[in-house]
Amino acid sequence: STNLRIFMNNLLNLNNLLALSNDSLTKNNTIVDLKCMIYLEHLTLADISIVYFETTANNRLYVDLNLTNRFNVELNLNKIFHLGVYYSQLTHLNARMLRGFKYLRSFDLIDTKLKYFESDTFAQMNDFYVAAIKRNSFQSTSTIRLNETKCDLLTYLDLSSNHIMHLDSEAFSTLTNLRRLALASNAIDFIPSGTFKRLINLRILELFSNQIKRIEQDKFVGLSRLSILTLYDNEIESLILDHLKNLRVLNVEQNKLTSLKSISFDSIQSLKQLNVERNPISNLNLSNSKCSENVNSLDLSIHLVTERFNRVSFGCFHNLRTLSLGLDPLDKIDQNLVRIDLDGVLALEELNLEKNSLANFTRFHLISKIDGNLEKLVLWNNQIKAIDLIEFKGVEKLKVLDMSFNQIRSISNVTLLGVENLEHLNLDSNQIEGLCVCQFSGLPHLRGLNLARNQIEFVSNVTFDGIKLLEHLDLTECRIKSIKEVNFRGLALLRALSIGVNPITESIGIVKFFGLERLETLEMQMLGITEGHNSQNRCLQKKEEKKYLIHLSKVNDDS
């Protein structure tokens, strides 16, 4: 919108809205008296034509539009705790513009043309604790001048998505209580020594999507309480983090690291989560790398070397609980040559091998080395065509198995032996053509089953026998032509059933689901569906494109 909009939220009515358009500003110095808004807390100026605004001590706000019209608003500035300025032509900010906002707690300056703040801009604003200064035209932190005023209460500063290329070593020197600093999506390529040395209370530092190439030993001096550091999408080749004694989460995804040895964090005993995906890591011997044995979550991409034996050892990650592993380019390598060694990783609970072009994951000797503690296995979007019985040996505690988006054609009723504790099975988007008698009877604890987007044409009256605890069943976009009442017998605890986009041409009535006493949601979008009698369909809510979504409290004889 090209209108001047002043949005006002007060304590009595959060929906109170006053919109003032440019069309009403036909005369210069138009005055609107809003002093009656004694509870006004939030003021937003949003207009691409605002070039300047100014406040006075007598509660008057002046707004200049294209240097031609001046719009005056009289209101109670002393009660305003938040100021937002968006989509304006402002190029600078000074003390005269903010002098009336003596009690601001937070402000947003977003999507403007701001290039600098004058030296006295924040002279009278010592109580604000949140500042979002995003998507403007700053090129250096020295032009923001927050260090020239006392900002004892500022805890969150967002300077992301500007054009900042240079960090001033004194830019944050007075922000001693800052908890979170965002410098993401700028053009920073170098961090001067001592830039963060006085941010002794900083917990979160965001430097992702910049152009940083190297982080040396003295760059993070002073950040003794830093807990989360995000550096993904840079050009980092090496980094030293020994000063970050309390670091728990490190994300260096999508950089230029060639080995975990490029990261020095020997003294960090608190690190729990490490993400190094999408780096050109080709040094596969990780057992001697300098990494904390307390890491419990690791996301890692490895560039496999084709001309020699590929062996990856995770023996140094003794307390690893979650491992996401990307092997590149696996589709161009003899998979028999690849071995993933999980010896010593006794606590692993979740293994993610999605999008790896795996045709048969037993060749990697992955499962047999986990000592039965694995609870979640993700094999989504690979090239698996069949499941071998021995592939699930040694994973008796497995609760979640995701094999969606593969090329599996069939599953026998003995295929999943060894995973009797499975609670969620996802086989979405495979090529399964048929289901056996008592197909899932070996999974008595199953609660969620997704068979959507397969080639299943027929469901027998005993297909789902033996899974009495099932709560969610998805048969969307299969080739099922007929639904019978007996198809779901025994599923007394089923709460959600999806059978949409199937070529069912027979009449579908609520009577077909009478046995599902706990059913809460039934989704049907049938091809060529024919409605039954009104007495059978009075619970249906018909929507466009022949889609039915039923919300049932409890189906009983009186329904």
C-alpha cells in the first residue's frame, strides 16, 4: 500500500485500527487530534512516501510525505512502548525524530533507505531492550552508532539483511547485556579482533549467509556464555573456537571445510549439536579428529573418494544420539566399497540416511553395529527396491521407520520381523502393488501407518489384523476401488483415516465406519463418488471438488 497507515493497539481493544490515506491529506499541515488515545502502546508508520518524521515534547508527531505534505498527529507519546517504521524513504535518523518517545521499549526499522544514524539519535532512549533494524542500506556498523549511547537494557539486536560489509571493533562495546545478536545475510568477510569482547552475556550469535572465509583464535574472545553459533552459508575453510567454553550448538553447514580437523574446539566440553552438512569433506578418518565426545547430534555430509576404500569411523562420538549422514556422490560409487563404522557409538537413537541413492543399506554394515539402541531410522528418498529380512537385525527398540519415496514393490508378512516395537511406519510414495493377509500382524505396537501413493488396489478383511493399537491410517491416492465395512475391523482405536483420491465408484455411507468407535477424522476425496441415502450421509460435510472431511465425536447407534 502507498497509504500512510497508523496502526494502534491499546489496552482496552486490541483490534482498534485507524487507517489514514494519502487521499485525505489534500492540505498542508493537516492535524488529527488523537490525544484521547490515552492507552496507546504501539505505533506503526508504514508508507513508501514517508521521507521524514519528527516528535516534540508537547506530544505532537509530524510526518512529511515527499517533502510536500506535512501530516500532524497529536497523541500521547509518553505511553508508546513500541515504534515500527516500515517501507519508507527515510535515509537517516536523529534525536529530533525520537525525542518524544521517552519510554520506548522496542522499535523496528525495516525496509527503509536508512544509511546512517546521527551521533545523538539514541541520546534520550536508555530503556529499550529490543531493536530490529533489518533490510536497510547500512554498509558499516560504525554508521549505526549504538555504542555512542548507554543501552544497558538492550538484549536483542537484529541487524540482518542490510548491506553491512565492515564490522567496527567498537560497534557493540556498550551493549554489555545483549543476549542475542543477528548479523546474518550481510556482506561481512572479516571479523576484527575484539569485536565481541564486551558481549559477556551474549547467548546467541547469528553470522550465517555472509562471506567469512576464516575465523582465527581471537575473534570470539569474551563470548564465554555463548550457547548457539550459526555460521552456515559462508566460505569458511577453518575456524578456532577454543574460547567458547559453553557452546552447545554449532552450525557450519554449507562452507568450505574439507575435514573436521579444520574445526578446533578441543576445550569445548559442552557441545551437543554439530551441523557440518554440505561441506566438501573428503578426509574420512574421523576417529582422531578434534571433536567433543559429548556431542549428541551430528549432521554430516561426506564427499566420497572413488579411487580408494571408503571407511568412515564415528568412534570418537561416544555419546552420539542423532546422526544425519549424507554420502556424496554415492550413486557413482560401488556401494560395496563403503563402510560406515559405528563401533563405540553405543547411545545412538536416531539415524538419518535420507537422499543418499541407497539401493540396499545392508552393504554398509550400519545396523548391526548399533547394539539395539536405535529408535528412529530414516531412509526417505533413496532407491531401495526391496527389503531383506536381515536388514533389521539388531534393532529391537526401533519405534519409527521412514522408507517413503523409494521403489519398494512388495512387503511380505515376515519382512519386518525383528522390529516388533515399531510404532510408526511410513511407506508413502513407493510402488507397493498388494498387501498380504495379516500383513502387519508382527507389529502389535503400531500406532501410525502411511501407505499413501502406492499401487494398492485391494484391501482384504484381514489385512490389518493384529494391529489393534493403530490410531492413524493413510491410504490416500492408491488404486482402491471398493471399501467394505469389514476392511477396518479390529481397528477399534483408529482416530484418523484418509482414503482420498481413490477410484471408488460405489456409494460411501457412514455405516461403513460404524466399527470405528474412536474415529475423529475421516478424509475422502473420491473419483466418481456417488452419494448414498441422506440417512447415511447426514454427518458428511460436502465441499468443492467432491472432497469430504468428517469430524466425528463418536460414532454410535444414535448417529
